[in-house]
Amino acid sequence: MIPFDYHRATDVEDAVRTAAARPDAAYLAGGTNLVDHLRLGITSPGLLVDVSRLPFDDIDRLADGGVRVGAGVRNSDLAAHPAIRRDYPMLAAALLAGASWQLRNLATTGGNLLQRTRCAYFQNPATPCNKREPGSGCSALAGWQRHHAILGASEHCVAVHPSDMAVPLAALDATVRITGPGGNRGVPLTAFHRLPGDEPQRDTVLDHGELITAVDLPRMPPTTRSAYRKVRDRASYAFALVSVAATLTVTDGVVRDARIALGGVAHKPWRATRAEETLRGAAARAESFRAAAEAELAEAEPLPGSAFKTTMVREALVSVLTGLAEGRPR
Amino acid sequence: MTGTPPTREPGHESGRPRERLDGPAKVAGRAPYAYEQPAEDPLFLFPVRSTIARGRVLWVDTEEAAAVPGVVAVLTHLNAPRLASRDDLELWVLQDDEVRHHGQFVGAVIAGTPEVARWAASLVRVEYQREWHDVVLRADHPERYRPDHVNPSFDTDTSLGDVDEALADAAATVDQTYRTPVQHHVPMEPHTTVVRWPGPADLGAVAMYDSNQGVSPIRKVLAPLLGLDPDQVWIHSPHVGGAFGSKASPKAHHVLTALAAHLVPGRPVKCALTRQQMFANAGHRTPTIQRVRLGADRRGRLTAIAHDVVEHTARFKEFAEQTAVATRTMYAADNRRTTHRLVPLDVPAPVIMRAPGEAPGMFALECAMDELAVALGMDPVELRIRNEPDADPESGLPFSTRHLVRCLREGADRFGWADRPPAGQGRRDGDWLVGFGVAASTYPLFPQQGSSARIRALPGGRRQVEIAASDLGTGTWTALTQIAADALAVPAEAVDLVIGDSALPSTVGAGGSSGLSIWGTTVVAAARAFRDRFGDDPPAGAEEVGELPENTAVGRYALHAFGAQFAEVRVDAVTGEIRVPRMVGIFDVGRVINPRTARSQLIGGMTMGLSMALHEESVVDPRFGHVVNGDYAEYHIPTNADVGDIDVSWLDEPDPLYNPMGSKGIGEIGIVGTAAAVANAVWHATGVRVRDVPITPDRLLGRLR
């Protein structure tokens, strides 16, 4: 047996206090990622603090019309919730596009945000990886790059974040609610995940001991159309090659507001702010959408093996926006 | 089926769509697979594997691992029991310090629980002396050589007439190179074995519960390696969760577990490879580089066919996939040649996998035929029909039966081929580009030798039929019972079939799509002998053994199954994503014993062909020498959502010459041709010809109209 201690948290304070006291502690929720990593030898925490029984499994309406999703809400429950399906259909779509039924039944909202990259070199302890073992080198830089980043990567890491769910959350301006040893804080989802820089071992801005308790979704204007488009190698049970989450508000043929996030292209769900700025006030037609996509991808720096993603995500984004403008989601 | 009274007239089992006799037990979890067999006080083995592709083990530090509570022993090449034969270096496990491929077993931990074994294995420190390695197949590789024969015993090269001259004179030619990648079998049930040495007194020196394709052939190889007679080794393998060639021959984990068991006398040692380990320790299919040249006259009659193959083998063990062999049989042409060349690399040993030879080879030939049809401006179905040979083109032997033309014509009708838009002008449906593709398929009927079966009369008119056959999930339990019922002139309900045990009369393993043919022929022979001796009212306890008779058709006839596959493909013009909403397969496979299980096998085969076309690729990292995408998340096979409607059917044409049932083989022909049909449909939909599988979205992106 891999030797580790186990503590079932009785409440949030207990969880945070216990984890904060042990530098080698990790939180355990659905376990769909962490347990794999324990088996594969990717990580070996000395203490697992089980937060799966904490009362974080509610989905509540907020006073401002938004929704608070408990960190323990299972992916399948979140996708099926009437308020999510009605008000945030692209979030439901993204959840259902991820993993498999079995995994979605276990995986939690907080855990989904914290899932680690699927980079095949990270997944294999026999190959060097700066994220798994800082300073050991990045095997992907001269290796298999089909699933790697085209935006925001560094010479130390070219991994991408694998979550589908996090992509619409980035577009929706969701906020991650966190409780830590120093108290509570909220972090915009777009600032929650990090770019790799020279610390690729750090996926997020969470400090040790901090625990996600909820994700807040702001109110969606009823006139806004949204869509999630995932491009993948097979029809189900495959990580995104690229994905697009977008909302579009158009009046009189002019784009009033657009919120766009891209998946499969960076170390974090990539909020396409340049594309959004380009679109605001532009005519809602294909030329504008293409210009917006080009603007966002101007600084793309793909590896030879991931070069196709620049074309793929551009075409997917143009297609999604065109579909939204024409009222026929693609 | 004990206790079930006879309910049907005998003699009509063959052709009846019986439900699986083993189905209820499997659904209820009462059909034990190897790892689930009862084992008293077992120990668990977890391997330590090399992290280099070639070199030597300088030293191994087992101290930390051995100190873990629950660890019983740590096995390395320094303390492993000695093996008796060095003939097969894949099985020369822990006998020397050489590392021959990445992921090779260099040690193992035996412990009281699988978790402790795994954890302790991660604590074994191995220091290597690394040597230069090469895992990359290139057509012009300097070490390329010509093997003496290709699997199992086909000529390496063949040549008739003058291909170059015929190509120079041809009205239309194709000269293209097609590539297929390394592929892995990935059966759902991993390779598992449970070994006790010595076994229980009544079972032999070594007793094994094992997941394999044939207890007799596995035992024949393992016993002498362990310094034993075959009779001293007992292997039990009644249920197998998929194999696809990877469990046909012994693998290193068998030897590793046996060596471990020898260290802990009398205690069962259990080993189940992890999914990740299966990508280095359970066999694979070689990548292929295939140049195909075709020449034809103006009317589409082939004048030249050349198929030149370069593929890899392990440096330490030769396996030559018979990639171009099917090309020798498919089409008439006066000038023809086939060649196979091997490149020895520092890779694990390749092995037979899902239509070895035919699957990659027919992908190339049947794509080339499609390209020739385009060059000639001819319908690809018609082009194939025009090149139907009167006899086997290279041997000159008459075919036992060959109904390829009927498969093509009737398949085209079933599919609606006539609605196909003109070549290169597929339909458009919104963002989807829609295309149709066709390919032909063939699979040889392998003659085999050395098979026997025993019939025993039980009280109450029942018959026990004993043969060391196997059921890989394919339907042997059911179909062989049906054959036995007809041969014994009793209802199927009165037959107790016993298979999957080396104490039974010895026979061949499942492989080459010939299992049911060989076992069925043997059972029919045993039944005849039994009835000749005892009549149809034998006393309980009456017993007769029968042997597989010599196949008199071999050498006088060309023996092959045939088929035609059709595919509709939809390609997303925006993203390059590919979907296959429907396929049609129609086959000339002789008489079908059980239409229900046969249909499943043919659908499964076509699904594997679809998988080859769109999904499967083991990505090898040249720097480390390992498979990078070695798990189910990254090594893609189709999910249910990827498999559309698959319509399979067969001609009702018994083959009177190959075996007494009139059947051919059905296990693999569904795979053959399907990948080419899909690739040809992708071309038809998009105008993009992809000659390397898998055809992934990035290969089409940016090239779509």
C-alpha cells in the first residue's frame, strides 16, 4: 500500500486546518484524477483530506440573479440542473461533452477545475516533466505535441488544461469561492488558473490549504445566445483538441457584447479578450468574426505538432460566432 | 445446461441463431476469468520495467522494496530461477542483464497485496548502462533485410512477368505509398495469469489460470522453457475477455510469474498487467510502409500489380507480418510482384494482431484500387469486378469457392451505391461533406494440424464433448456445441461441451479465423468415430477420441473467404472531424454456424476496421523508445458514439471443400477492407486522399472545400 494518512473532514474549518498543518496534504473529492495519479506515481501526498462528505452539493440562486454552485456538486448533477440547462446551456453542454457518464457521476465542480494536464509526459513518471518534477525538463518540447498549447506557453511547459467545464466558466466571468487558513476570498475564474511561466508545477493561484467551496455564476442576460463547441478525435470520451465557449449579444446587426473562451489551447481556459474587443460594435457577420479570431491568434506560438490547432480553433470560433449571429447554434 | 430435457429434433442446429450459452453466467458475473479464479492464500506480482530501450542493467538496489511490510520477495536477474531454453529471447526473462526494449521486465516484487507489490516495485532502484537505440522505421533503413519467410510460412517475395514493362505500357497507373502506424491489441481484459508451482497434487508440477487463446499451444512452449514436460503443466482458461492475437503465444509475464511462483512453492502468484504495461509487454502490430503500383489498360483490366512492404521487427526476435500476401490472391494481372523487407529495431516483439497482413496490406491495395478507378474514370465496384480472376492468380489453383463479385454487387444494392454522386463530387449537407467508399476483403482459410477431441456418453442420453478449445468472447461455447449436436445427432441441450483446459484433448489455439473450423472438424471426426463404434444409443461411459483428419483440399484448391465493405463518411468542413454514420459489409464466409454470434463477430471486425481508419495509433517517442499514448484515454478506439449503423450479411454459399460444416472463418474478415472503404469515402467526400491511417481531423483541416 502506498503509505499515506487519511482524514475525513467534518466541516470546512476542520478540512482547512488539517490540510494547512501538513505541507504534504492534498484534498480528495471525487478522486477521478487524484487516485489515478496516486496509482501512476505522479504524486504521493502524505495526507489525504477527504472533503467529499462536506455539505457543498447545493445549487442556489443568488440575490443578483446568478447561481452559486457548491464545489461538491457532481458534474452530472450540474449538467442536469434545470437552472443550468435553462440559463447556462453552454455550461451544461460542456459538462456533457467531457469524460464519460461514470466519471461525471463522481467528478465534482471543484475537482474539475483542479484536474491536471493530460500531457502524456506528465502522466508518465518515466519521462522528464517540469510540471511533475520541476527542473527535470519538458519532454513535450521535442516530443508528441498533438495535445499541447499554442498560446501562453513557456520554455518550461507547453501543457494545456484539460477541463471542458472551465471553458464556459471563463467566458461567463464565474468566480471561484475559496476558504483558506487566512479566511475567505473570491477569485475570478479567468485569474484562477495560471500560465506556466517558470513555475509550471503551479496550475492555479491556490495557496496550500486553500479549499474551493463554490463557483458563482453571474446572471446571464436573457437575450444572450451562447454555445459550446468541442472538436475532438472521436465522438465521445476524448479530450478537446480545441474548444470554444462563446456568448453573443447582437442588436440591429451589431455585436453589443461577446464573451469568448477557448479550450485546449493554453495552460488555462483562454479568455479571448482581444477577439471580444475586436467584436464589440462590429457588424455581426463572418468577416468580423474572422477578424476577431485572427486578432486573438496573432500571438499564437504553436509547436510543429500543434500547429493545426491555430487553424482549427480559428475555424471553430468563426463557425460558432456565425451560428450564434444567425440564431442556429453549431 | 444440466437437467434440461431434450426439446428439439436433432440435426438442425447449424444455422440456428442460438443465444450465447455462456451469456447468463457472464452477465451474472459467474463466468470466472483468469484473475478471478479461486486461489488460496495468493501472492501478487508487480513487475519492475526498464526505463531505457537498449543497454544493460548495471546494478539493482532492492533493499528499500524488500523492507516494505508485506513484501515476500524481490525478483531480479541476479536471483531468478534459471530457464531451460534460450530459443526465444522475448521469453528469456530475468536471465541476463540485457535490456532489449523500453518497458522490458527487469524485476518483480511479490507481496501479500497488489497495492504493496506495486508500491514496493516503485522503490526498486535500477542503474543502467545506456546504449544507442533506434525505434524509427524508415523505408531506406541501412539494416533493412529480407526475411526467409513471412508469417506464418508464406513466401517472402513473389514475382510473375515483368511489372516495370507492363507499367510503362499501361493506359493508367497508380504509384503511391501508404503507411500504417504501430497499433496495439488493447483487449478489455488485460493479460492475467495465476501460477502455482508446484500445483495441487492432481494438477501437475505447474498449475496456471490464464487468459489466453489456446491452452495447448501455450503449454507446448512454456513447459520446455520451465524444464518440464507438457503433461506436467496444467492450464485452465475457460473465459477470455478479448485477445486479438496478443494472447496466442506465451508472453514475458507468463515466465515472470512462473519464476516468481517457483520462489514461493505452493502459493499461487497472481499477475495482471496494467493498461499502461500492455503497451510494452503484450505485443503490437508493426508499422508498415507500403508502395503499391498498379497498371491497367483503357478498359480497366489490370496489367501489373506490385506491392512492396517495409516493416519492423524486434532486433531480438523476428516476426514478419505477411502484409502483401493478400495481394497475391485478389485480382488478375499477368505481371505482378510482392516483397517484404524487415527493419530490426529496439522495440518489443511485434506479433499477430487482428487480421495480421490482411488488415494493413488490404488498406493499401484497396486504396490504390480506388485511386486507379479515379485515374480511369471508372466506378470502383466495376473496376474490381473486371479484374476477377478465374483461378488463384499466383498459384493457379482453382478457388474452393469465390463469390467476391456477388458480394460487391449485392453489397452495392444494400448500400445504395447507385446513389453515389460522381467521383470527387460528394454531397454537402450543411457543414458536412458526405462521401461513399467501397473496398473488397479477403482472408485465407488456414489448414492446421494436430487436434483431437473426446466424446463421452453420459446418463440420460447426454454427451460430453471435450476439446482444449478456447472462447475469446467470440461464441465458441455456443457454436461448437451446435456443431457437436448435429454431428452426434442429438439436441444441443443434450451436449455438455468442455473447453479451455489443458487436461482435455489437445488442439489448436484460436487464431487465423480458423478456430471453429478446426475444432468443429475435429469434433465431427470424433462424433463419427463415436457413432461408428457405439451407434446412437451408447451405454453411459462409452468414450471415443477422434483426430483432425488431413485436409484433402489443401494443395488442390485456393481456400479463402471474401467480402465487400461500403462506408458513408461525413466530414465536418469546419473542423475536419470525421463521422461514419453507416457501413455495409457482405461476406462470402461459407455456411454460418450461428448467425447471432457470427453477426456480432462481423460487426466487431468492421468496428476494428473503422478503428484502424480513424483512431488507432501508438505514438512512439524516438528519444525514449516508449509508446507515449499508452492508455485508453489517449490510444483511441471507437466509442459507441463513433459506431453508426453497421449492416452485415453473408451469402448463403457453403464451402464444400474446406471443412465438413461448409463454413469458412469469420473472425477477421470484417476488419479487412473496412479501413480502405472509410479512407476511400473520405476522399469521395472531400477530394483529399489520405494515405496514412489514422485519418484524424488535422490531416483534413485546411484542405477542405
